[in-house]
Amino acid sequence: MLLINRLIPRPKGLSMSLMPEMSEYELMQAAVDYVPKSEHPTNKVAAALGGLEYNGTPFSLVETNYWPKAIAKKIGRDIRIGNASGTVHAETACLLATIGNGQANRTSMYVTDLPCPNCVKNMAESGVRKLYIDHKGFTKDFALRRGGHFENMSLRICEKANIGVYKIFRKEKRIETILEIQKGFSPVNIKPSCVSVVHKKLSRKKFRDLIEQEKEFYEGRPFAMALETSPGKIYNTISAEAHPCPGYTEQTIEQGDEKYSTILQPLNRVMMRAVRNGHMISPHYIYSSHVPTARELVDMVGMLGVTKLTIGDVTKSRDAGGLQALKQLVDAKIITIKT
């Protein structure tokens, strides 16, 4: 991760809160310039995020797609983790990098390639408001292979989540509107994540007691829970169940395809809620009633540094890919499971 605003020359004595914010063209150019940092041999992608910290200080950061060190070292870069690639996607890496550093809510994302539906779902859940795509991204690898997913699913999610989508021409200093934000429109969240204030650090026993309470609340439905810390040292638990992504309902959840699901998974929703708030997640206090998906597991290992995970039922997952991914990570001694 590169914090872009630290590269802007600051006059001596000028506080960071008074630093000029970067323009859309500067942020897009920063993402493009950072692409070579990607470790991927054929599909190098970079994304930048621009927003505000809690005190109003502008922050900007940029990430590439990458392999988590533990996965690259202990499993390898040529092996899929369950039914997912072993990489953290650039857009999701940007979002998760804001945990404890700023808040993604109402921020803008700048990407060099068309974002996949999974990353767009994360943008929607974390509160991103604008998505800028470099004009060259419309003719690059993902656009050629899966442009239909962008047109048919990603844009639908953006529309329902009220995320403006724009094509940006850096050198011409021109922005083309693909999808405009609707003024006054508020996305509907039928099953919002739940937050319980704990006030002080948890013991392992207290955490288990809270898990039992959440089990009663969710009445057998799959859910996830984690401990988060706010800047004021207030400790909360966030819990969430699966939920159709914006643009879809319970009646249309089967309209996904073999590659992308229309459902936001519980643990992913918990992580993105922390992103929305800019709060820290404790890697030692994370619970999932079922085995997370392969994508969730890769992102947790890569961005949260999770080495221990409490799982209610290790025999159930959304699909076989999650079970396979968990076995790979446990066998490689990357994750230890508590039940």
C-alpha cells in the first residue's frame, strides 16, 4: 500500500488537514503509475481510493492486486485457493487498507481495469459513492474476458447502491459519465449489520457468550461476528448475515452465474462494515457460523492478518470451494481453527 498524500510536498509548518486534495485525474494517474508494482505476471491491476479521515484530513492510498505473503510462501502463486485465486484484488485491498486509517464511506474509487462484481459488491457495502475507471481499462484483459459481468451485474449493483460510474481520460482531462448518482436517493438495506457496544476489551469467555447470544438472534441462519475498535477505544461487536447485494432481492438471488454470486456473505459484510466506519478489527476475535467462502478467507489472510478463526460448523460452507480453501490454509499452517 502507498499513501499517496504523503508524497505531496507540504510547505513547512502546514498541517496535513490543510493539504490540498488530489484531483480525479491525479488519483487516476497515481493508480496507473502504480500498476508495475503488481506481482501478477499477466493481469496487473491497481486501484486508488480518495477520502477523509475522522478529523477531516484528506487521505489517498493506492494498492495493486497481490498474493498474501503467507499464501505465496506456503502454498504458492500458481495454486488456486478453493475456487478463488490466491490474490487479493486491488479494489478490495484498497478498501480493507482503510481499516483503522480512515473511512471508506462516501469516498471515490479509481481503478485501472473494469472491476469484477465481487469488488463492486464490496464498494456498495462499504459506502463508496463514485467509481472512476481509466478509459484504457475498457479494452484490457478483464474487459475482454468478462465485460458481460461488468455490464450485466456490476453496473446493476452500482445503480441500486447509488454509486456513480465514470470513464476518465487522464491526458485529455475529460470525464465521461456512465452512471450518474441520483440526488436524494438512499439505497435500501433490508438486513443491516448489527453493532453491539462492549465498552472494554473482551475475554475469550465473554466473546463466546456473545456468540451464543447472536446464535439466538439469527435463529439458525448463517452469520459472522467480529470485534472492532473505534478511535475512542470503544469496543464493539459487528455481526451480519448473508444478504442479496444491491440490485437483487431474495427472489432474484439465483440470477448470478457460475463465477459470481449475487449474495454478500456474512464475514465479508462484517469486514466492509468496519471499512465503512474506519474501525479496526481484531484478528483474534472473528467468528463465522459456517466456513467462509474461499474469497473471504484469502482477503482475511491478506489484509487482516488472520491466523486464528472460530467456526461454528466446519462441515458447512456456501460451496465446496470454501471447504477446500479452509483445508489448504489449515494444512499449510496459515490458519488455526477454533470451534
